[in-house]
Amino acid sequence: MKHNQMSESLPVGLLLALAGGMLDAYSYLNRGEVFATAETGNLVLLGLHLARGQWSEGLHYLLPILSFTAGVLFTEALRRRLGPNAGRLHWRQPILIAECLVLLLVSLLPLGSFDPLANMLISFTSAVQIESFRQFRGCGCATTMCTGNLRSGTEHLFRALTQPGSQSAPKAALYYGLILSFVTGAVASGLLSPFFGGHTVLASCLPLLAAFLLMFRDTLGGE
């Protein structure tokens, strides 16, 4: 029977995508309309502000971009240092605990003047998450953004419809499932933000902790 790491299973992927949607909506709604988990929108807004000569406004979007880059570099260094295991923990498990601790810090930062710092912290943790969890069920996926998932899911959907027996249908379902989970997280963040404001970010820790606990199962039988 084929065995896969639990950290690369669909349940973990869905939980991480749920958290990703929560965080992106949170930063946009509560922290100055910045998409802290995916940098494409920030790059576009940076370019627009630079074109208008609005340097300070451009910095507002440059900081999370640089923080995301730092998160990727940090994760690669951590992966090399820890190797496949860190004691009884899978090397990805400390990543999730650290992410929750950073999000706890974000929840303590007042809204307004501390928004750039909050967005930088979220961007950093987003980069760590997307760099640490790259594939699920053998498919390259993202849990903090949807463009790549939408492309891959639609590609596999086309193959499933035009090439019977191609085994693309389960892969299309995986990608669209991640997108649905991401959107669900955004909806949840939108519903909670009017009541909890800056503390809404703590809700994203729930799926992260659930993924952490699931990963105590080392392997998952062939699906």
C-alpha cells in the first residue's frame, strides 16, 4: 500500500487553505487593505503608487513583499537545519506552532499605526507556510493563494472531461477543494471581523492547530 506523509494529505491541505483565506481577508479588512498572504496584488498596487509618485504609499505595499521574501529564505534555512525530523515532531509541525505564536502577536498590535508591522508578520508566516507545504496527494499546491490552484484544477478538469481514464478528476477535485476551503476562510473572516476587529486573526489559529495535531499521524495509507 502506498503511504504518504500526513503533512501532504488533503485534510491538512484543506485546513491550511482555510487559514490562508482567513488571513488574507483579515489583512485586507482590518490592516489597511493589504493582501498579506499573496503578493501579486501588492506588487500591482506598489507599481501603481510608484507610477503616481506616491512613494510613502508604495512603501505600504513593499514591506509585506520584502517580508514574504524573508520568510522563504528562513524556511529554506530551517529545512536544511532540521532535516526530516525534529525529535518526535515532523519538521513542519514547529512551523505551525511558530505561525500561531506570530499570529497571537499580531492580534495584540493595535489597529492603525501598527498595521504595516502586522502585515509584515502575516506575510512572513504566509511565506513560511507556502514554502513548507508545497504539495498534497502528490500535486503541487498553494494554501495561501488560489491563482495557481485555479489554473491546475481547470487543466485537470479539462483532461477529465476529454480524456476518460486519465485520473485527472481526483486532482481537479483536490484543487477546487482547496479553493473552496480558502474562500470559506475568507467568508469566516468577513463575518467575524465586525465583532472582533484586530483579534479576528486568532480564528486562523484553529485550523493551524488542527493541522498540527493531525500530523502526529506519521503516514496516511494510499487514498
